[in-house]
Amino acid sequence: MDKNFRVRVVCGFGLFIVALVSMYIFDAVPFKILFGIFAVISGIELLSFFKKASHFKNVILAIIEIMFLVYGSIFIAQVGVIEIWYIIFGVCGYDIFAYLCGKAWGGKIIKKSRPFPKISKNKTWEGTILGLTISIALVAILIFSLGRTDYIYLLCGPLALMGDLFESYLKRQFKVKDSNEILIKNKFFEKLELIVGGSEGHGGFLDRIDSTAFATTVLLIIKAIFF
């Protein structure tokens, strides 16, 4: 197990504990503030990409990603604790189990297991399918256990995948491997990036909340139109 992975695991558990305390004691207010701060830092990471490439197409992609960060933050600020749990179960459930299942069974069940080779070559069919299945099941269990009808949140897993793919495509267009690749060279940001487990050019704030920002933006649009 490499050092960066260990740091990310520790930071991930730490942030989860913060979220848990925030939900049960402070009605999710600290979580909402923290997400907003993460979105701002993600925007700074995104703007740093222009040091590598600044084509017109990249400008459009960056504007779209910033819109996801802004509207995603607005959605998080508006919803209640239960809705945030749906998002955590759906989005984080997909991210975690797609990664773990991909590592465990990627390429072992389906040969040539690369569903998105031109956008995200590390994703596997096994990880993608199982990640989506488990995330949808987790949200469904939460919905039924609470006796609610918030079926729209079953979309969290699929939307998380789409958000992850969009950010992967964006980074490829900018020729950036990790969202903190440029900022990590700055001593201040090097320490700041450790909050999300990003060090030595690995990971970053945008890599952590890209799926959530996309999913919540789409949910905000759907709710505005249909509810």
C-alpha cells in the first residue's frame, strides 16, 4: 500500500467523521460550509489548469465545471440532512465501491474490461457495474427504511459516474493528470491538499467533489423543472 493511498484513507475517514458529527449535532451546517470551501478551492485548482492550456474549448469546459461547483453548492446549501445522506450514500457509495470492485475484479470477469478507454482508462466494467448497483441499492435501502418516496435520489450513482467522466475528459483536454498537479508545487497548497489526501501530485479537491457537484447540479435542475 503506497503512502498516498494511506493518507487518502485516513483523510477520508476523518472527513466522514466530521460529516457524521455535522449531521447529527449541527443539522449539517458545518458540512454545507465545508462543501462550499471545497468548491472554492476546486475552482482555484481548475483555474490553475490554464497554465498548461488555454484553448477556447477548454475555456468552455472550465466554465461548465465552475457552474457545476456553484450550483452544486447551492443545492447542498438548500437541502436537509436526509437529502445529504442520499447524496453521500449514492455518490460516495459509487465512488468507493467502483474503485474497490474495480481493483478486486477488474478484467477478471469481463475481458478487455475498459468501458471508457479514451476518457478514463483505469475504469473497468466490473467496477462501474458493481459500483452503480451498490450505490443504487444503498440509496433504495435508505429511502425504504425511512418510508419516503424520494426516488429521484436513485440517480445519484449514475450521475456520479457522469460527473467523474466529465472531469476526466476536462483534465485530458488540459493535459492534467491530477487536479492539484500544478498547485501542489506551492508550499501553501501542498499542505492544504493533505486535507483530502492529495500529496505529491496525487488527487485534489476537484477530484474529490467533481461527482457530487455534477450530481447535485443535475438534481437541482430536475427539481426546478418537475417538482
